[in-house]
Amino acid sequence: MRYRPLGKTGITVSEIGFGAWGIGGWKPGQLSYGLTDDAVSLAALDRAIELGITFFDTSSIYGMGHSETLIGKALANRRDKVVIATKAGHVDHHNTDYSPDALWRSLEASLVRLQTDYVDVLQLHGPEIEVLRDDPAIIRCLEQMQDQGMIRTYGLSANSPALAHAAVREFGFPVIQANFNMLDIRAIECGLFGIAQEQGVGLIARTPLNFGFLAGNILPDAIFSEQDHRSRFNGEQVQRWASLARIMLDIAKANTVESSVQTALRFCLSPPEVSVVIPGIMTPEEAETNAAAADQGPLLPEVYEKIISMNKNEKAIVR
């Protein structure tokens, strides 16, 4: 495993992180990748730590707190060896509340589930930019949490790279989480990478496998179970992503699921602006495959640039 600074926060993170949405599991009315087995999830967390993964990204809304509970159980005796990033602002999958009172309640509940007295990174979970503009108390609340030692730093998990760019420009967020992968280079096109480098922002690359399509094993006619949030994707989008993923992976000569996953992660690690990539991990085997990508290093520059060029030629690949 290799490690990078999380911007100017003073926090060091593993290049490959643990995206913990999936281990939150599924219940009616929630968004997820389907049913899970807690024993398998805990084994995945253990294996990730063994492999040198130190960054764990979760949210109060993942499994309505269950993801945090599992992380707390797995990491309680290894707290000083890991970096925990969680999120606040979602009451449920349909309602949000970013008021200072709600943020404090969310953090306090997260700390109980995580079995810790501080969170390394607390991220606002998907607010629109107008929410931040209309209520300056939100940022002040995050700063107070930091001053009181409840969090080490704060950030924003953005609904789009453009919104992330605006949040850095207007509010100076020290950490930003945004989509970036072989099918989605909006973070480059909108200038997010540029401003992140200029201001020393820690950049967390989300959806590096583009919801699993860059594993290379989803067919254009794929049908997902009702418990899988991808069942909400329309058929045309599934066909497009599956076909374009194969084109991008062929450029890098990735012919197996393992090589495809690792190629997709290595693509995300190629820009130095990226601090950490957070693929979803649900099994020990996935932890092993993902962690191995860091050992291989970034893609060859000519391969990376060809994929970027292909994206620019394919208008609105992921929009």
C-alpha cells in the first residue's frame, strides 16, 4: 500500500480507501447494493486493515447507521491506526437537514456507533450550494466541532464536481469528495482538480468503478435485483455505460475482472491531485483486489491520456 497526504489537513491516508456504503446493507426504503452478511462485512474490514488500507469512508445514512456500527466494531481496538470519514445531513434517503442542531445530533450519534470520541473527517452529505450560501452557521458549526476536538477536519461530499468546485472556491472546504473515474472526468473539465491543487484541498475520488461497470463484467442487457439501487438506472444508460466501459478497459488491455478493477483504480490514482480513491468493498476478496492496485502504481501516462482523450470525444458519457 502507498500513502498520500489528505491535502493540507495534516492527515495521511492510504491511496486505496474503503467505501462503506455497501456494508450498510439493505432494508425497505433504503438505497444499497442489496442484502449483506455482517460476518462477511467484518471480515472485509479486517482484511482491509491487514492490507494497509487506513481510510474508511461511511455515512450516518448508510444502512441507517449500520455501516458505522460495523466500522466501530471492527476498528475500536485499532482507532489510532485508521482514518474515519463519515457524513452528516441526511435524515433518511428522502430528507435532509443541515442545520447546526441536526449536524451536532448526527455527529454525536455517529460517535456512539463508531465507538470513538472523534471523527477524522466529517463531510456534509450532498447539500446544494444554495444551502451553504443561505446559512453561514453551517460552516461555523463545522469549525466549532473542529475547535472542540470532535473532528480533525471537515469536508463536503458533493452531488457533482461542479458543485464541489464552487464549494472550494466560495467556502474553502479543506476536503472534497467527488465523482471521478474512466467514464466521468468532469472533475478535470470543471476545474476541480486545478483549484484543489492550487488550494491544497484533500480530494476523495468517489465511484472509481462507476457503480461497478468498470469491473468489466456488466453486460449491456444487465438486469439488477430490486434491492440493488442500480435497478433504477434506465436501460439505455446501462447499455451505454457497459459498452463504453469495455472500450476504455480495452485501451488499457484489461481483460479480467481483477485487472479491470485495478486498472480503473490506477486511472483514478494517476492524477497527483487525488488523495484517496474509495471503491466499495463488501468482501475480503474485494479488499485484496482493490488494495493490489496501489502496489501497481498509476497507469502509464500514454494510457491515461488516451482514456482522457476518449472521454472528451464521447460527449456526456456520464451526465
